[in-house]
Amino acid sequence: MKSSGFVEVDLFNDDINSVDHPESIHFKGILEEVAEDYHCNLVSFDIKHGIVIFSFDNDELTAEILTVLQKNS
């Protein structure tokens, strides 16, 4: 499976440091729904001290996410 690069977003409080945290689980579900809409897969998902790191196997989706993040930074 091809990964098109990682997206890293400082999204949560520092105390959220596990993929098993309820907020992490909820966000991962959102990413999986987006992947389904784009007919691709969420190939990685991790969270460290509130920073979410994820990737899809779809370059177009990754590019769209990066564009949205740049516009909102």
C-alpha cells in the first residue's frame, strides 16, 4: 500500500497522548469516513502529546488537506 506522506497537526491538548483516547478515536473515525468518500485508505494514525500524525494512500486527498490547513493557519 502506498502512503503519500504524513500530515502532522497540533490538534488536541498535550494530555491527549493515545490513539485510545475518546477524542482520538472520534477524529480517527472522521478520517476514515473521509478516506471512504475518496475511495482510499487511512494508512497510518498516531497521536503524541496532542499532535495527530496521519496519512492516506491518496495524493489528491493529502494535497487537499494540506491546502485547507495552510489556508487556516
